[in-house]
Amino acid sequence: MKKTAIAIALIMTTSSAKAVLVNGSTLSIGEGSFFTMGGGTVVNAPGFDGQFITGHQGLVLGTIQTPSGSHSGAINGTENPTIDNPWIFFNSTGMSGTESNTNVLSASGNTATVDLSGWVIAWDGLDSAAGVPTVPIGSGAWFGTTTDGVAQVTCGFDCGDGDTYSLLYSATALPDPNTCINCSTLYLLNLTGTISAVPVPAAVWLFGSGLIGLMGFACRRKAI
């Protein structure tokens, strides 16, 4: 009986472990997600003080997602987005991306922190795939309790699969080395959506159920 209880506890621990934000999970980008430029906290003039954004792949934690194909003018289908779909800012096309892994730094209950120190914007032809530096937005936190290079994530329940989330991140866009547009501009990112978590491998569940079966068989033999 004691061994059976241990086996059940093992499975319960595995089950609860999946309900924490982990690398490999995807944060979809839902309606109402946005970024601002210039120190604002809401978008009042889309395309000028910020922009509403929609998801492409979403933010895949623990990976690098580098977009390419930004350019001047309107969106024309030549872009190669990763995290979000192309958007317009000051009459040029841009996309969000990362140039270092977006690792989960901490996770407990319904909160987590994520490394966004490699967060960048490919905009108006500025993207690394074209050999031109992107606009780095990985430091210079300025809003609330945010810290340099770290995004704060708050979930609706436990950050497990299908749970809702909100992500808050602030930084300072460093000077554009070519034109110095948006030099040292305050940037705020606010994402909302749902989480697609990494599933627990089927082998783990099979191992656990098999273990319980063996324990039960052993108990029956002992009783006989």
C-alpha cells in the first residue's frame, strides 16, 4: 500500500509540474496586444505612438525568433515575420523579434519572468538578415516594477496549457545607427493571449500507470 501511494504521488507531482510556464511553451498574441513608443502606456494614434499587434508564430519560449524583410512603405507580403505579423509604424513596415533565447527565468504559481534581453525590432529595412543591425530593445526598463531585459508574466490560473496570460515589458530603444530615428525612445510591450504548454510525454504517464499496476499486482500476490 505504501509503495502504491508513492507511485500515485509521483504521477501527481508530474501532473502538477506541467502547470508551470516552461521553455517550449508558446504564448499566442491575442486581440488587444500592443506596443508603445515615446513613454505612453496606451496606443492613441496607431502607427505614430505605438501599434496594435497580432500573432504570427507567437512567442515561443526558449528559442530565437528573428524576422526579416522589413522595409519602407506599406505591408506587401515580402516580409518574413516570426513572433508577430507585420505592422506599420511611421509609414514603414516592421516586426518584433529576438536575437537571443527567451528563456523562462522563474515560474511560480500564476506568475513567471522571461528573458527578453534579446528583444529587437526589424523596421524600415533594419534587420540582421539584410546585414543591417535591428533596433535593440533589451535594456533601459522604465515602467512600474519592470527590470532590464525581463518580462513579467501573469496568468489567469497556473500558466498551464490553455491558460490565459498577460505579459508586460518595458525598455529603451537604443539609437538607430543610420538615421537615429527613435533615439533612446521609451518602449512598452503589452501582450495578452493563451498558452500552449509543452505536453508531458506519454511515456511518463505510461510509466506511472504501469507502476501502479505492478504495485497492485504485488499487493495481491502478498495477500495470497
